[in-house]
Amino acid sequence: MSAHLRERFNRAGPKRVLALDGGGSRGLLTLGVLAQLERHLAERSGQGDQFRLAHYFDLIGGTSTGAIIATTLALEWRVRDVVDLYFKLLPAIFARSQVPGPLRVLIPAFKNKALTQALHEHLGDRRLDSEDLKTGLAIHAKRIDSGSAWILVNNPDWCYFGAKSDGDGIANSEFYLRDLVQSSAAAPTYFADVRVPLTRNKNGHTTGYAYFFDGGVSPNNNPALQLLLTVTEPAFGFNWKTGEDQLLIWSVGTGYVRKRFEKRNRKRRSSAKRIGDFRRLLYSSKVMAALEGYNHDICQQQITTMQMLSRPRFPWYVNSEVKMQTLTPLLTREPVMTYQRYDARLEIDEEEFRRPEHIESLLGETLKPKLVDQLRKLDIKDPELLDMLYRAGEALGAAQLLHRESTDNNPRTSAAIGPDWPPAEFDPWRPAAPVAAASQGPPAQA
């Protein structure tokens, strides 16, 4: 089992990795981008309706909502089918909160039942070693009883693939996909933690469990950097080559959200909250505000690092200090990979300050602050808001983004997804480059 992928993982030639962030309902934004990518690659491959992203990417990894998307794509689902699932499932999952916001530290806001039922229905009894997985899969979760971040991959050469916790343990390869995905998506304060059987007795009865929360409470809510480490660290068994022409990592977010409080500027629209609102917060609420910024801070740091290891075509604007990092020297002598980050900025601003990835730029309209506040939530159930997120993702995939050769005085744009992007040299359907003939020594002298 899973050995059917060994040949693909070990095949010579460039490798392609898809990294999908966590973000709850905002996963529909991710799916909008992926829908555009799927359409483009389907046309470029000549496979039409038969094409799946699992045919292109050699490893798809995700956290939380990204783990749901990654698993379904690895099972050869079309993006459209995942979108349909989300529009059906999200209103059911977030139908009714059990408790008001302040009590979520005592009782999770939502029951696990709707997601549990959906995962049982669509993933069934498939395990991590399932032959139904047509490409590499990586799921990220946080094991809270051992304090460790878990990265589970379906590579039979991973050192822990067949490992058991003890003589009666359950091998990692035998974990059910439904349990791993739900573990990755168990966001604290939203859902209860998930327990996964870890050991059994001689009669087959479970005797021990591992307890998990959402992988977003580890550094892997944006899993791109961890996926780079995963495919290059020998313990995971991939051992893929690095280099700008050898490794492609596509990283897709669920919407950039930065929670800010500042003095109101009547001359400029902003997503920032009033500084007076912050001053009135209880201490516990200030602590929560700090913790809510954890994923944003980690994500920005990881993007900064990944861009210092590569030369992205569309560098993400990090902040007012380093900007797009176009002048930042590489951390390595040569680029480690071809890397690209795609995300939409879920914040409002005056038109002169908007970038192409701002939500108002993508949708082509001025939005009310309260509406954008609703789009920033993780537990969206309103079909109209969900549709807006999906359309924003599609627009991002079709946008003209700022090219790395841009300057403040000379902005240059290029298609986010186009005939030459992602780079055609990574197309798996291209004929393999001919192997150079072995040298026969110097030519004979006349």
C-alpha cells in the first residue's frame, strides 16, 4: 500500500508542491484560486475534463481547511466538486454556536458532528496508505498531549510510515484519513479536540489515544516552509533536489488578515479598529487579540524566509520596511526553488493605496467595513459571503499582479496564471530532456 507512489516520488525531473493554508470557511478563497489554476493547466496539458491537480502536483499539503482541500485533491477530486462540498458543508458546520464568544475558552463554539459525518461519508475507511491517493499528501496537526507538531505523509519511505508507538501500537500508515483531517481542522475555541486511536490490545480494543488540535496552533498554519523541509529532510523519504528548475512550491492563503487598532483617520478608510475600543478591552481580551495575531506573524515570517530562498515572480508585499524584497539578497548562493505565494488582502483602503490583491481591487467595488469584517471570520455560513470569497479567489487567479521588476515609480504587472506561469518547464507532460551522450574523449587528430 502506498508503494504505488514510490516510483513517482523517486522519478527523475522537477517536482511540484502545493501548500494550502488553514482558515476555516475562507478556504473557499483558496478554492477560487485553484479553480483558475485547474482550468489553465487542463488546457495546457490537453487533457481537458480528465485533468486533475493531482496529476500535476507531486505533493499536496495542507493545514485545517487546507488539509480538507489537500486530501480531496489527492484523492483526484475536481476543484468544482470540493467547492460544491464546501457550500453544502459550511452552513451545516457553523449553523448554530453553542455558546457566546466570551465562553469559548470553556466550551467550544461548535459541535464536531457535522464535520465528522461529512468526513465519514466522503473519506470512509481510507487510510494514509490508501491506493486511492493518487499523489503525495501531507497533513499538519498539533498533538496536544505530547506537545508536538505532527506532519503525516503518505510516503512509504518516511521513517515513521510503518512505525508503531509500541508493540501493540497502530502504524502511522494505518491512521484513517478522516481522523487525520478532522484533527488538523479542530481549531481551538471552535471545535473540541480530536482523539485518534494509538494503541490496541490483543483483542483489537483501543487502549490508548493521541489528542489533537488544529495544525494552525503550530507554526504550520501556512505549511509552505514545512513542506520545503519535508521534501528535503531525508527522514521523510522524498529527498527531492532543490534548485530554481527542480522544485516548485505554490503557496495559497485563505485571506490576509491583520488585526489592528489605531486612531481614526477621517481622511482614509481602513480596516483598523478604533484605538479607543482597544483601551476598553478587558485584559483577557487583549491577550486573545495578541494570540489571534500569532498565525499572521508566523505566516509573514515564513513568507519572508521563502522569498529570501527564491525569486518569486510576484513577491508578496511583506510590510513597509522590506516591501516586496526585490532588493533583498538571497540566503543561499542560488535560489533553492521556484516559489510563489497567492493570497487576497481582506482589508479596505483608499483606492490610491490598494494593491491588486486587495479584496476591493479583486471584486472591482468599494466595500463597507462591516462587510469586510464578516469576510475575515473563520466560521462564515452565509452563502452570499461564501460566494464572495470564492469569487475573490477566482479573481486573484485571473488578476494582473505586480511583477518583481516593478518599482514604486514604474509598476509592472503580469498575469497571475498565464501561458508562462507556472513555468512551463515544470509541466509533467513535457518530454523528458534528452540525456547528453557520454564523452568519447578528444576527437582524433587529422
